[in-house]
Amino acid sequence: MMDKLADLLNRPFIRFALSGGLAAAANILSRMALSQLTNYSAAIVIAYLIGMTTAYILMKLFVFEKSGRSVQHEYLRFGLVNLVALVQVWAVSLGLARFVFPWIGFSFHAETVAHVIGVLSPIASSYFMHKYFTFAGAR
């Protein structure tokens, strides 16, 4: 059992998914708190930045090899990849909460469910962009 767990944790994509899950939890929980202070759309963006910073730290420590770039350069690249993902998260979250869910009559915690689906939507594309762009070795 422990050997199987160790084998799983040796796979970068699994570590990426676990780290991303923790960052997603930070994103979603902070969005819920921020929604008490601001509108849903703004809360999504601010929470995304909180989740993104959490993800960067976890990815740098546990997922990808050292790139040889400065933290500032690496974080800028991380931010560029996440800017693309933010557009996807924002569009999926708002699209589901404002259009799809009302159209199908889904109302059980609609904004939270939409946001969770939105946060999960860019996992594969983000992994490959971070692997080959953000954390790729400096030439």
C-alpha cells in the first residue's frame, strides 16, 4: 500500500494535481470570504491571485525541477500562464452561474459549484504550460 502511494507521489502530474488541489481550496475558500466584501466577479479574480500564489509556491517546492531562472522571472512566467487560465476560470464560472445553471434550473449553491468547476477546468493545459514554459530549464 505504501509502495503504491510512493509510486503515485513520484509522478509529477500527481504532485501537480495535489498541489493544485490545495491551491484550488485556497482559491475557493478565499472567494467565498471575498464574496462577503465584493461582487462575485471581482471575488473570482482576487481569489484567483491568492490561489495562484499558493500554487506557485507548492509547484516550485514539490512538483517541478529548478529552472535556473530568478524567482521574479519564474513568477512572471507563472503569472502569464495563469492569466490564460484565469480567463478560462472566469468564463466557465460566470457562464455556468449566470447562464447555464439558471437555464437548467440548478440553484443549489450555484456560484460555488460553478466556481469549483471553473477552477478545475484548466488543469491539463496548465500542467503542460508550466512544465514546458514556466519551469523549463533556462537556456
